[in-house]
Amino acid sequence: MSEILYKLNNIQTSYNTKPILNIHALQINQSEILGLIGSNGSGKSTLLRHLAFLESPLSGELLYKGFSHQLIPLHVKREITILLPEPTLLKRSVKENLLFGLKLHDDMENAQKRMEEVLELVGLLPKKFLQRQWHELSSGETQRVCLAARLILKPKTLLLDEPTNSLDYNGVPIFSDAISYANQQWKTTVIIASHDLLWLSSLATRQVGLHFGRVMDFSTSNFIFGKWEEKGKNKIFHFGDDQHLQIPKEWRVGEKRGIAINPRKISLTKEIFTCKEKLFFLEGFIKEISHLQKDDEVSLKINVGEYTIEAIMDYEEFKKNSFSLREKVILSFSQEAFNTN
């Protein structure tokens, strides 16, 4: 069983009184590759900066290897490195950029060999790039050198914020291989925030969704937000085709906060059925089917009125039901499927 690396309890962060993070509980295990997903403003970058100890939460407990964020020793903090969304290099050569971290850590042993190793990991030929100046690099090459400058330290924890933003089509799989190598060979824990959900799902061993600073224990694909109509003791959301979702008024939803439905707790059938446990029913047409091979599951994207809802099921269950594109299906789920925290 993997040991707990980070432990967060009741973390709250605000910028100018605006709530950014409200994390009741989150644990991150050693040696996992954790994907952070969520829309802009969901708190992903702020969370990464907290995990790198670049910022402190307003309140709550953040532990790394048992050390509080208020008392973590410098030598432990140096195990962690972060790559920001718009990485920059020192105005020096690639070689000097790579050596900078080693000098800072007073770790110059086998420096030449290590520089060549990490450049090859990120797909750059050492003979061609070691002496190249920072201003001679493309944005994608800069991104690769910045990753190499972190990998050369063989970090215990690597934090990546939108790492594929500047990469071309060929650069993305190279980044994937470099991250996997660090994780497998050095047991580096990797935490990645990315909008590239397809890439992230192929790499991460686990994903955590953030929505308005709250942790979701499932994919953030099914957010129902917009205009909720209050009617009596209920709130009603209209999908635009005479279908609606009705929930209790006390549930915490709003035009921006919305409500999330766990795609793995949605049942699909070809005909409606009655069941006490299934309190909510919607009707739609399958518009997309994809096989999630890592977990041997199938993702079905379903048009419900003007909206798309994702349902995820086991591959064997999918085969048994023989669902096909453009087929009409009934979505059913219980209160347990909602995240309303």
C-alpha cells in the first residue's frame, strides 16, 4: 500500500475576499501520477502553488511527509519542484540553466552525464542544444529545457501546471515519456494540472476534479450550471427540450457553482423503468462513444436537449447492452450521483 505524501484538511484560501479553495479533505500518495482537472478559475494553479509551498492557505492543515506547511524544513521543501504554465529560463545557455539547479542544491556529481540524460529525455540532442542560448529556443524547446532543468534534480515530487501548452504535436508524447520515466525509475510523485483531458487520462493513475475550489471525486465533465429557476421548495434546471432537473432548494447550486453528476453513477437503458432508488430520469441521444482502455471502461457522451452528459460504464456492460451512436437512451440516477458540497 502506498504511503501518504500530502494530506490536506479544511484548506481555505481567498484572494481579496474571493474564495479560491475550499478543500475539506484530500490525500496524495507517494509515487502516483495525479491529474488535476477543472475549468479556468477552479483553483488548480492555486492548489499546485500550495503543494509547492510557494503560497500558504488562509486556514487549514497542509502536510507533506508529516511536516506542516508552516514548519517544513528547507531540505524537505527542496525535494519538490514546479513547472509553471509560462516557464522562463535564465538569460544564459541551456547548459548554464541546467547547472543552476545542481549548484543551488550543491550536487554537481556526474553533472555532464546528467545534463545529457535529461536533454535526451525531453527529446533534445545534447550536442546541439547544450551551448544554445535561451533566446535561440522556440517556445516548445523552452518548455522542454524547463522540464529538463527540473528532472536533472531527480525530484521526489514534480508539479506541472498546463505543461503541454507550448508543445507541438510531436512534443506531447516526448513529455509523456519523460514524466513516466521519472515516475517509474525515480519513483517521483507527479501532480499535473491540465485542460488536455485525453492526454491526462492516458498518463495519470488517478484524477481529481476541482470546481470552484471544491474537490470532486470524479470527472468534472457533468457540470450543470446556468440559470436555475426557484419554484416552491425546489430548484429547476431546463435542458431546452421540455426536460428538466428538479432538486431541493437547500442544495448549494447557482448559476456559476452549479451541480455535478458522477458519470459512473448514471445508468443507461433503452427503455424507461421504474425503480425507487432512481429518482432522476432524462432522455437523450448518444453522440460519442470512446473506449477508456486503461480502466477497460466506455465513455458515452449523450445529448440531452442543448447539453451533453457523460456516462461511464464497464466495457462488459456496454457490450451486453449493445449501445450505438445516435441511439435514444434513458439516463437514470439517484441523489448519490450528485456532488453538492
